[in-house]
Amino acid sequence: MELVIIGLLGGLITGISPCILPVLPVIFLTGGAQSARMDGDANPASRWRPYLVIAGLITSFTLVTLLGSLLVGALGLPQDVLRWAGIAVLVLIGVGLLVPRFEQLLEKPFQKLARRTEVQNRGSGYGVGLALGTVFVPCAGPVLAAIIVAGSTGRIDAGTLVLTMSFAVGVAVPLLFFALAGRGLVERIRAFRTRERGLRIAAGIAMLALAVGLVFNAPQVLQRLVPDYTAGIQRELTDSPDARRALDLGGLVTDENEDLDRCTNGAPELESCGTAPGIRGIEAWLNTPGGAAVDLEDLRGRVVLIDFWAYSCINCQRSIPHVVAWDAAYRDAGLRVIGIHSPEYAFEKDADNVAAGARDFGISYPVALDNSLSTWTNYRNRYWPAHYLVDAEGTVRHIAFGEGNYAATEKLIRELLEDADPGVALPDATEVADETPAGGTRTRETFLGSSKDVNYGGTGPYRAGDGAYALPAVQPDDSFALDGSWRVESQYAAPSGEGGGSIRLRFRADEVRMVLAGAGEVRVRLDGGSEKAVVVSGTPRSYAVAQHAGDEGAHVLDVEVSRGVEVYSFTFG
């Protein structure tokens, strides 16, 4: 019942949020106005049309949210294939509404299917709703985020289904109200009741406008322009211990991992936080004999350190030297380190890329490729890096999220080794320098791919495909801007002109790294100083491009990128 209430309220709030605005004209016209009774109409549209349009939208939206990522992943298709298929259907329906002869030609080969889904103007509208649901992208508040994580990781249980269905019903209520308002308005104004053809044309134009807007990411631009007046309500709904627990990764709290809540992040003393959850869903293992899997049950009697990391993560890159040093110092004393590589980027799922990254860091302990994030979610983890310290009995005794706290973690490793073997001879503590950046405001990680671009501060829209960009006269802090011809893909951006392209980055941090791939070079200039060249070759990895900039104030990094180089992100330290 708790999930039902949270889902319903979360859906209702989402249904009145500003990110719903782009789809409202289509709902108003296709779901509402086209179900109105028109003067002299001998073949009126179904009075159930508003309900069926919304039902179709919610059906496809729910299926795409829960199963879309799993389906396209299983088929080896791009993650946005369903979205583009939905846009194509919207275009076809829109043109059919404008040109009846085209609609007849379109429906002729599929007459049986057309009668069943009734995408045509005078039908039930369920098919129209199905098409809308594949492109319907409401604001991802805490409730929807929990559903998306559960769906993308394949951890769909009864709680997830209850939450999803109640959320869908909540979203449907405001949309249905708007559709019925459209029908009521048309029926009350005589001028509208005599212009069925005009309403049909308006619906077709609205459908095409929505499709074009989705192609150019207009809804995202609109969301940035219109303040999210529902954000505070969403936080109030979910900002309580009971709500957070119910929504923990889509209801992924299990008997196996629920005791992890007993651990305090970075606690200076040992705690008892339940038996360590299992390592599961691993695609492959590195640094084990014959690629054999490692089972925590087989390590009873040993102290185990589980390290969640990703090889292009700058925070992990500063943390890994400590983990490598602990492995080297304490392996003979009974410590076993297991690296769980949980990818953030698609390229981080490639075993060869991970193996190369592990070699670069000097990692010789076992590394599990957690490409489906199964172990990540089994530990309910949220951070890169994250350390889970397990005693010889298999109980989690310490958890540390993020960078830092290395001295405390090593102290507890030594305590557990002595508990497991009171006669053990421990070496001196390791002396790896802690390079965790000092506290303060730092620019957040900045992605250049269209699927998750952040901090864009240039002129004009930033969208997938080829485009010409120019640096703005005034660029905000904590932002990047492009200059020249660029091709923006879902994961990265690359210069498309013969002479390459340039990036201006305004940032606040002491260090800047870039995740780059391809073949070529980048030339960087920090705060107008001397130029530094970085040679890029091979698969995506992190390159240091600016160091010792100073933590005080904003800095400017000018980057010249040669053609053939792919730029994934900037990370800051």
C-alpha cells in the first residue's frame, strides 16, 4: 500500500509538471477534440477515444520503461531505437491526418492491423496512444528514477510492478482530464463543432510539430526555460526514511542486503552490517585462473575488500593506488581484494578496455565485469568508488563511499586481519599519498554525448548529429562551448571539419582530465598560458590535460581537437 500511495502521488505530480507541456496539444486534439460530437456527423468518433488514447500511452510508456532497455540490449539494437520508431509513427499519423489519401494508402496494406489498433482519425485512438507512449518522457523524479533503474537492470519484482502501475495511473489522471476538457470545449463552442476537417488538420500539425520537436530535443529546451514548480513537492513526497527505503532502487531492498543500512559511511570503528551480499550477474572475470569466478563463500577465513570502480572515473583513479597498495602489502597476511567493475559508459563494458585499464593501474587482483549492474544493485551501491570491508566470517564490517578516508579503512583492514589470525605479522602501513581534492565547489563531471550532456554553455541548441557551433560572447562558469563543425553522438562529440574543432571550458578545480578515444591529438592552453599537446590513440581512456590550476576561482581551458579524436567527458579533481 505504501508503494501504491507513493506511485499514485508521484504520478499525479509528474502529470502536472512542466515536462508534460510538449505532449498536451496532441492529447487535447487527438484524444479530446476528435472525440467530440460534430454537427451533421453521421459517423461520430468513439466516446471512449480519450480514455483509449491515454490507455495506449500509459501501456507503451510502462512497457518501454520497464522492458525497453532489456529488449533492445538483447537484440543488440541502439538504446534509442524505440524512441525513433515512435517518432516515425507520429510522422506517418500526422501526415495521414493532413492528407486523407495518404492515410488510405498507408492503411491499405495493414487493414486488419488498422482495424485492431485503430490509429486512424475516427477510430478508438489506442494506437495513437501506443505511439505517444514510446516518446513520452516525463520528468525523472525520485519515483520514476527508481522504476527506470529497476527496469534497466532487470530487477523487476512485484513491488516494482505495483510502483510502476500506480505511477502510470497517477500520470494518466491529469492527461485524461486534459483530453476530456478538449472534448468538452469543442462541443460547447458551435464554431468548432462545424469544423471537423479543421480540427483534423490541427491534430496533424500538432503531431508533426511534436515529432520535429523530439528530433531536435525541443522538450529539453522547454524544460530548461520553464521552472520546475513541482520539484519541491516531489522532494517532500520522497524525503522521508520510509519513502526512501520503499524506493531504494525500485524496491531492491532484499533480505540479503537490508542489513547494509547498519553501516555508517566512513565510520572510524568496525560495525556489523550483515552477511555480505553475493557477487552475481558477472559477464567475465579478469586476473583469475582461466577466468574462473570468485565466490565469497570460498573466501571464508579471509578478510575481503570489495571495491566498486570504473576505469574512466577520475575519483576511482585517485582511489585505486591505495587499493593496489593494500593488496600488495596484505595479501600474504590474508587479505583478498575483489574489484567490481560497474560501468557508467557503454565503452566501459568492453572487456579489452577494462583489461587495459586494469593493466595501466597495476591491478593484479580479480576484477569482475558487472556490465548488467547486477552486483551493483545487489549491494544497493550508488558511488564510484565504494569500498566494502568483509571479515573472515563473511560479515560486512565497514563501508566507505567516495574518495578519502584511506587511513581509517587501512586501520580497520589491519584490525580484521589480526582478528582472523592473532599471530599474523603485519607489514608497516602503506604510505600512498592521499590526493583527494580539498573541500570546496568544483565543476561537476561534464559529458559531451547527446544522451547525457550537461554544462553546455554555447550558443544555440546542443543536439545529436552534425552541426556548426560558435563560442558565445559571454560563457557561464562551469560550462563548455564548442567552436567549428562537430558531430555529436549519444556518447561523445567529435570534430567533423578538416581542421578539427575547439572547446572552451570554464571550470573550478585543480585538475582536469578528458576521456578521449580515436587517433590524433588535443592541444590545451590553461588560462592563456603555454600550450600542451596530448597524443590520443586507441580505445576510450582518461588523459590528464591540466594540473595544478589552483582551487581558487574559475579557470579557462582552451582545447584544440584534431579530426579523428572522440571527446567523451571532462572530469575534475
